Amino acid sequence: MLTEFGEATETARLQAPVGKTGKLRDNTRISEVDPSDLRMIIGSYAQDRYGTYYGAFVEFGHMKRGGHGRVHARPFFRAPMWEAFYRFRTFVQKTIREGVV
């Protein structure tokens, strides 16, 4: 699991739009792993000068400050995560079918 999502996180980092600072790329990471629960927290922790985490705004798009105009989405995160999820799901299904624990 960690390998699949580690690779997906690295892919997301490589696909992240890079501005003047590179904060979005540099702050996309796995922040917590709990193997006993099969849980991990992966995110983009880049903040702008106002302290706002802006990875989701880049991923999904947003309205410009003041509400005049739209900034289009530049997805970088969802596709690699879904691919890793499907690979992991396939691995779990195969393991269950074969009865290997």
C-alpha cells in the first residue's frame, strides 16, 4: 500500500504546477501512515501569504479574489491517487480470492 501511494504522491509532485516558489510541488507529501488501520494522509500543504492552503484551489479551480473572473483548474493530484487506489483495490481483491492472508 505504501509503495503504491508513495509512487502516486511522487507523480502528483512531478505534475504539480510550479510557480515562482515551487511551494505546491515541495509540499505535496504523505504526512501520516497508520498500517494497522490501512490509513494514510496524503495532501498538499502549501500555504499562500494569507495562510490559506491552496492545493485544492489549484486542483479544482476557483474564483479570483474579489469575485471577478475564474482561475481554471490545473489537476495534478486526483488522477495519480485514483490510479494507486485501483491498483491497491485489485491487489486486495486478488489476495482475498486466492485466500492468501
